[in-house]
Amino acid sequence: MNRLTTRFARIAVLLTGALLAQGAQANAGVQLLSFTPDTGNLASAQRGARNYMAYCSGCHSMKYLRYNRLAEDLKIPEDVLKKNLMFTSDKVGDPIKVAMPAASEQWFGRVPPDLSLESRARGPSWIYTYLKSFYIDESRPLGVNNTVLVGASMPHVLWELQGWQKKAEHKAEGEHAEAAGGHHEGSPFELVTKGSLTPKEYDEFVADTVNFMDYAAEPGKAGRISLGFKVLMYLFGLLVLTYFLKKEFWRDVH
Ligand code: HEC
């Protein structure tokens, strides 16, 4: 290896290290559950929109998404939109604002961030894991902490649905964990108080919500994917035509 390649390799190693370190910080070293959004699953995104409006829009705005765009994309009739999804006196052409502004800032010490682009900023797996990682922690002002966003000032707003979980103690073998009841194999938590949903229903609730947030971060995505497919089909058709045209041209030459 000459000197230049050595230096290049050294820089590459440093850069990789820096990137890895950054990633670890954002996730506080926690293994994220992997979640791939179901783009184009309209029913799920509709349920997610309902979940979001009921449980999140009180504190979080989505300033890049307008109610009427949402209704059009997710095929929600205007009367249903107005009755079930709009809690403020907004007009259908307005962006999604916070239902209880200012108050939340004083209560939680931090302004709840706008979530329009959250799915692109943090990624769907991060949000999915975040909503499943609130746990009881008496040392925190709200009595709750989150393994993905350590020291989060957001309360566990979905506790009625999920129930309360605490960090699982490290058990030697899986069999002891089983006896504790609510503890899943491989989960870092155990459920100590049941919620109104079963763990499976809660996972679906969170999945729907993240599907909606993923739609919100890129409202044109489903349309773009289907357009991309059409373009590819068109190009393929063109290829076939060109092939026959070429044969036609060269027929007399051979
Ligand atoms: C009572 C107010 C409140 C409600 C309701 C609420 N949040 Fe939050 N949320 C916050 C606050 C405050 C923060 C900032 C936490 C911090 O950085 O310490 C936050 C942070 C977040 C973050 C992390 C932002 C980031 O990238 O750092 C996500 C994701 C999030 N909330 C999603 C949701 C979802 C989804 C719902 C509905 C199920 C919801 N929140 C309901 C107050 C709220």
C-alpha cells in the first residue's frame, strides 16, 4: 500500500467510526424493532389518521399536511373528516395544527415537535419502537421514561391502550420470564398493568399510526410508486417494439 491509500483508508475508518457513534447516540444504543411501512394500505392509514388525531394532535402539529389533502389521499369523505378527525375549528383547507397550543409547552418543558416529516427524519422503525418503549421510571418527573429517547418529556399518552410496562430484569433463562406473565421472549419489557388492548392489538395500533405518519411525511409516495411502475411498463413495451423494428429493418440486409 502506498502512502495515499493508507491515508485514505485511515480517513474512511474515522468517518465510519463517527457515523456509527452518531447513530448510537440517536438510539441510545437500543436495538430498534424493524418496521416497514405498508405504503398504499389505505385502511391502515385511515385508522392511523384517526389514531393520530385522537391521541397526538393535541400536542403535535403536522404543518405540511392539509386536512383536505389528507381526506383526498386517504379517501375520507368530508363529513367524516369534519366529524371525526377535526377537533379544532379549522377549515378543511388548513394545515393540521395543535389542538391545545402553548399549554403543552408549559407542562412538559419542551415544545412537542411538528411531526409532518418525522417518518423521514427518524425513520418508521424508530417511531414504531419509540411508541412501544415507554416504561415506568419513578426518577422521572412524569414517572415514565423511554429507552429510545432517554429522558423524553413526552408522557406515555397511550397507556390506557397499552397498559404500563417496566424494564424486565435480566433473567438467566427464558423459563423464569415466562412465569412472570406479561413478558415476551426477547422483549426488554414486562407488562405490569394491562391496557384495554392486547399486546398484539397494541402493535397493530402503533403500526397503523406509523403507516399514517409515513404517508404524511411523503403524501405523494404511493402515487409515485405506481407511476414508476407504469413508466417501467411503458419502457418495456418500447423495448419490444424497437426489437421488432430492428428485425424489420435488417431483414433485407441478411
Ligand atoms: C401531552 C402532549 C403530547 C402528546 C399527546 C403526544 N406527544 Fe409526542 N412528544 C411530546 C413532547 C413534549 C415531545 C418532546 C420529547 C423530548 O424531546 O423530550 C414529544 C416527542 C415525540 C416524538 C419524538 C420527536 C423526536 O424526533 O425527537 C415522537 C415521534 C412523538 N412525540 C410522537 C407522538 C405520537 C405518535 C403521539 C400520539 C400517539 C404523541 N407523540 C402524542 C408531547 C406529546
